[in-house]
Amino acid sequence: MTKPVITQEKHIHLSQDQADRLRNLAEVRQISEDQIIEKALDIMFSLGEIITEDVFWDKLDKGEIVPYSSRAGLEANLLNERQAEYRFKQDLVKLGLLEEIRNIDTSSPADDVAPVPLDGKPLSKMIIEERR
């Protein structure tokens, strides 16, 4: 039998931009704003298990990690997925959780690559024969 979850009501102050982004994210994910905040806090707290909280907060306080909503000139709602992922990886590098960001060439879709014809038996047949 699981313990019942005890909740507490907290009042927080958000900028209009943060409130709009929270509302949009909740609508897209089809979950409540409370659930979004709970997941965000879980992520933040779990960072303490990977890096010391002092390092994280020190880098945040020094401006080495800038929250996306306050990046100068950044239109967060217009970021495409690749840009958001790259910025996230940059922050991981700054935290020391990632050594480098590798660029993967995705200029041509995988569908454009034609298979190379090879001589001999198909690999699937070779595997089946070896298993016998």
C-alpha cells in the first residue's frame, strides 16, 4: 500500500513571459501547470545528485548559465528544437556534465541514402545458418 501524497499550497510570483510559457507548455503537454512546476523542481533537485548545488548556483549567480527566458534578444517561443537542444548542451558543458558538443550532419535525410549492393549471402541468412 502506498502512502498518500501530502501537498502544500505555495504562492509564487512569475513574470508575464514565464506565466505565458508555463501556460503554453501545460496546454501542449496536456498536463496542469502544477505538474509542470513539479517536474521542473524534480529536475533541478536531481542536478544536486550529479553536481554539487553550490557549483550550479554559483554558475547561475555569475551569469555563466543564463535562464532561457532572460537571454537578451532571444525569442524563446520561436526557437526550433535543434537550437533549444544546442543551448541545453551548452549549459551542460558549462556545468561540466558534457565535455564537448559534437555536430552531427543532418543535412541529408536518411531516406536519400541508397543501400550499397554487396556480393555474397544476405547477412540475415548468415546469422540464421550460424545459429543452427
